[in-house]
Amino acid sequence: MDCFWESSSICFLLAPFFFFFALFLLLGILPILASSTQPPYSCDSSQPSTSSYPFCKTTLPINQRVQDLISRLTLDEKISQLVNSAPPIPRLGIPSYEWWSEALHGVADVGKGIKLYPTIHNATSFPQVILTAASFNDHLWYRIGQAIGTEARAVYNAGQATGMTFWAPNINIFRDPRWGRGQETPGEDPTVTGRYAVSYVRGVQGDSFYGGKHKLGAGGRLQASACCKHFTAYDLDNWNNITRFGFDARVTQQDLADTYQPPFQKCVQEGQASGLMCAYNRINGVPSCADHNLLTKVARGQWDFHGYITSDCDAVSIIYDVQGYAKKPEDAVVDVLKAGMDVNCGSYLKDHTKSAVEQKKLEVSKIDRALHNLFSVRMRLGLFDGSPLNQPYGSIGPDQVCSQLHQALALEAAQDGIVLLKNSGRLLPLPKAKAISLAVIGPHANALEALLGNYHGPPCKSITPLEALQGYAKNINYHLGCDSVGCPQAAFDEAARTAKEADYVVLIVGLDQSQEREELDRLQLGLPGKQQELIRSVAKVAKKPVILVILSGGPVDISFAKHNKNIGSILWAGYPGEAGGIALAEIIFGEHNPGGRLPMAWYTQDYVKMPMTDMRMRCEPKTGYPGRTYRFYTGKKVFDFGYGLSYSNYVYKFSSAASQNKLYLNESSISPTAKSSDSGRYQLVQDLGGEFCEKKKLSVRVRVHNHGEMAGKHPVLLFVGEKKPKNGRPMKRLVGFKSVILSAGERAEIEFDLNPCEHLSHANEEGLMAVEEGSYFLGVGDAKHPLDIVV
């Protein structure tokens, strides 16, 4: 020790410290001391000066408690609480609070509220959302939400969190395949995205799968708080020097009504989310966070939202600094608080709110309204009820983080999400014979970080695809092929030599965060650099057709591979999370039967002729505009939405006995008179009413038969469509999905209940939902069933 070269007096003083430090290490006391850190909370029962306040009395309604708390705050204290890093208020025994934490697909230390040390160092890293969505299994999504909520509370109970508000899920529509953050979303379909939002939020917040367990709403207890983002029509980050900060999304009322808004409405009304985040962009000229109609009239008024609304980080400052919507900083503060926003991620409200009050631009009542929402959520989290360890979620400990149950769930999610896109000659699964030789080639073959996507924390454990494949084949040769995913140069000759020597070749390529991420949208849809040349050169010399694995969030134009006879099988694995390597190996060698379906159509390179800034969903034949998403797009696709193969062959048939051919909405005396337009007769959903629509529910039964030799978990997708849609109606759209497990040769019958007002309506040009008379069809796979609607 350095003491030996210092003065003896210093050594004498430090000697007891080193003695006890060594003794504590020997006895194992230091880890215990580290793990005994208490979570931060208010209303400590051992402090009579604060616990006697009415806001600490759990017998009182939360509204009353919050009103008492706000009444005790000075103006400066009030303003201090309007930012994400809210400071403590010592005189009232209130600790600091951090609103910004992340849990997109697992608890992460990306935000400021979570520290994964000293006791808990990791958290379960589930697949990136776009791959989880490919399972089309809302029970799986709910269980993932449960696991994330449990691990979040465990981290808090261990004293490693200063907040329990998590800014997830991202439920923006993946409108354009170039969007760098599309990987964070459940895809391009509003129905899937809405159901994902509900399932995830209920799981995280501690509700039941069907909702209502805790009577969530204005006062229900929360395990953790989920926040649906980014409200609304946000799906461009940085494309051709146009950034999200200055972008003005020009959106029709029709597209808002049936594409951009439905996931948020589901999140609020059915999921009972306790948080919303307003986006950076403007919508039709008005900044999202300054839009009173959006935040107050729609979210709080029409949808009855009870929770807090946060800005995205620095989204308030750009209203003045970038967008020029506000003339002064104080005006930006006034705009957002009057619109209904509650907390600013950043410091803008802390810096400019007081001067706005002093200039008489802002009433203190607007600040009080925001604080009411903020402290209500903190109270619902149990942070003003004394020690959280003595409350309902207080027993959740570190042993529930990275538990075997959660790690198995991460593997299940990866297995069920991976999509088989091609399997010529039934190349897959490979034979489980250790004697076979395998060549594993590509920049992702031995990847770890790329498996995780973005917004992730340290995973429990993770192995690469190469390491996982080594458990199935004794003789494996590996070659990187490219030095990076960007692949500016490829080692064609060395990779080809590696391929020639093997019985089978697995190529693992695709994208990563250097190609698509927050603040980086793609400019083209092909594979980066020379990846395509690498694939072709290897496939050309291999003994047998090769297996191609694509890691990516967004779609990739792999038309060349789809039609290349030297490429026998193609798997899309998204960013499959900590267990992704194992899941891939198990699918390749037949331990698991793939059943994932694409949650977004894969488009050809021609798609990029459309500017990302064009928000229109509907096609316009007169101008040649092809539209957006599988519902409206009239251009070429590589693979359609919902596409996915299996090692089994599933056959569908509508049960004629239980599926109606006609739906009459004019039989009842209470039916309103039908309206007429150029496209035909219709009824407005708002005129039909909820009770009438419930009575007119349609039961649809579908028989599913597994004709294959392997058992499988199989998502059944039900669409409704028209041959020649008019008036901006979609060509087809998803109205239901269910996952079923069938053994080889097994049959099952699945029932879907269709509410005409929800599932058979569309938005008109005014943004009103309407049911139009006409001839439609229901479709599952190749099976179709006619349905005529009479209004």
C-alpha cells in the first residue's frame, strides 16, 4: 500500500479502516450493506413532522391528498417539479424524482431513473418490439410486459431507481420502411399496434390480461407506470436533412382517424396507460406538445385519459428555437402548459416558467393542474405511502430479475417471432447429426450487440448465433465476410473457400444500429455495402443451397435472394434479444417450428421514390401516388404483411354453419336512417351507438388443420377486404388474430367476434367512422368468405 511510503501518522490513522474493510470483505458484510439500500419515498412514518400531513394519509382519496400537497408548495417549488429531474423538497420530506426511465423491451439504464448497480447488474433483454410483434400473440406481449414491470419494481426496491415511470411503448405506425425507429414499434398495422399497446401496458402496470383488476384510471395502484409515445403522427427522424425537430406532418383527418390515432386511443381507453408523450413534430402546423385539441380535447376529453403527459426531450425548447411557433421562450412555456402538457424532459420549464408568470402570461392554476397529474401518478405508484417495501409490490426482490422464468420467456418470444420467408425443397430444418460440417459466414454470425437492437440494458446472458450453432454441429468453420455491417469491402475469396468445404452454409447478414436507429433513417432498402455480392458469391460455390438469415428492424429488399435457386431458405430474425442466438439455432435444426408472420410488408427499392415527408396513406391513381402500408399500397412488394412459412402446412376453411353471408344494419326500429353519398349508402358509427353495435356482433368460425409432420404454434390472421374499394377504403385490413398450438395432423376451430362498428367501418374524409353498404370478403390465408353489408 502507498502508506508504506507516506508518513507513519497517516498510516496510523488509516490502519483501522483497512483492517475493518478487509474483515468486512472476509465476512461478506459489504455486499449485504450495499444491498440494503432503501428505495426513495415520502411520508416516512418515523418522521412525525411529515407523516402527519394530509397528503400522507392513505385513507384519503388521491385527489384530496394531491390538493393538500400542492397547497403547501411555494411558486419556486412548484416550478422545480415541472421537469423530468424533479429535485427534492426537504422541508416536506419529498425526495427527488426522475420521470425518465426506459423499458422498451426490457428494463434499461438508458434513461436517468435506473442504475443497474450495485446489487442488480442486468435485466432480461427481450427481442426488439418489431420481432415480438411478429408472433401475433397478445398473451405473449402481456407476459413480457408483466416481466418488465416486475423487474422494474425489483430494481426500485433494491434502491437502484429514482423513478418508476417508463417511457414505453413506442406505438407509432411504421408508415415508411426507411424509418430508423420502426424497429421499436409493433409494425405498420393499427390493429396490431393497438393490441400490443394494451397488452404491454396492462402487463407493466400490474393489471390483468383482460383489464380492470386494479380498477386502473384516476386512482388505481400501479406496479410501474407505462407511457405511450410519441403522440402523434411521428415517424420521421432524419431523412435527407429533414429532421423530426422541424418536420411539419401534414395529415388528413381521414388518416388520423383510422391510422395514426387508433393505437393511442386503445392505449388510453383499454390499456389505461398512466402516461403519454407528445412528439417533436408539428401536426398540420401545430407542435404536438402545444396542441390543446390533441392533448386536452381528444386525450383527456374524448378518451378520458387519467395520467401525466410528458414532452419528448427538449421538445418544448424547439417550439421557439427551431420551429419558430412561439415568439419568445415564455410563450413556448405558456403554449404547452395551456395545451395540457405536464412535465418537460429538459430544463426549459425550469428556466422560463417563472418569468412567464411574472409577465402575467401564465396563470399559476395551469402549473397546479400539471402538478396534480404528476403527483397523482407518483401516489398511484405508492411513493407517498411510507416505505414501498411494506406495500403490495414490496416483496419483489433481486431474485425476480433475470429469473429462469423471464429468460425462458425471452427465448419463447424470439422463437415465436422469427419468420421463415423461404424454404425451397424443404432445406430446413437441417439434420441433427453432429457429423455434418457447417460454414457460418457474415458480419452478424458472431454478433452480440446487434441482437439487442436499441434502448436495451445489460442482458442477463447472451450467446452469439455462431456459439449456439456449435451445439449442433461438431465441425464448424466461421468467416466474417465483411469487417462491418456497412460492408464497404468483402473477403469474397476467403468466404467462398470456407463455404466450399462445408456440407451446409448459414449466412447471417442484415442491418444494425449503424444503419437504422433514432436520428438515422435509411435512404435505400437494399442490404448495406457489398453484402449482396458476398451472399451471391458464397451461394454460387456452396455444395447445397445456402440458408440466409437477415437481422434487421426495417424491411430489406432481398428480391435477389427470393428468386435465387442457390439460396434455399431465408429467415428474418429482427433483433432477437438475449436469447436470439439460441432461438435461431433451434429453428435451423428443427428444435422449434417457426410460426412468425411479418408485421410489416417488405417493399422493393422502388418504394424510395416516395418522399418520406408525404404522410398520405391512401393511394392516388391520378398522380401515381401508390399509398402506404399493405392496406393501401399499390406498388410491388417482396413479401406481404402477415407472410410467414412454417415447417408444417396449415389449411383453413370457414365454417359455413357459423359464418353469416349477410349483415343487416337496417332491421331494427332503432336503426337510424342511412345516409347516401357518391360511393353509396352508409351509417355513421356515432349514430349507430355502442349498444346497437354490440347487438350486431358477427361470429366468424375458422377451421385450421395442421397437415404437416411437426407440431407448431401458429398465428391465424383474419382480414376483411374488397375487390374494388372506393372512397379511400383499404384493399384489405386485419380485423383479428389468434395464436393456436396444433400437433401434427391436429384440427382446431377458432372463433372471431366482429363488431361492425369497430371491425367493418372505415374513416370518411371528415375523419368520422362509417359502415358502408357493399360486398366484402373475409379472408384467412387462401380461404375467403363473402359478406354483404346492408345499411
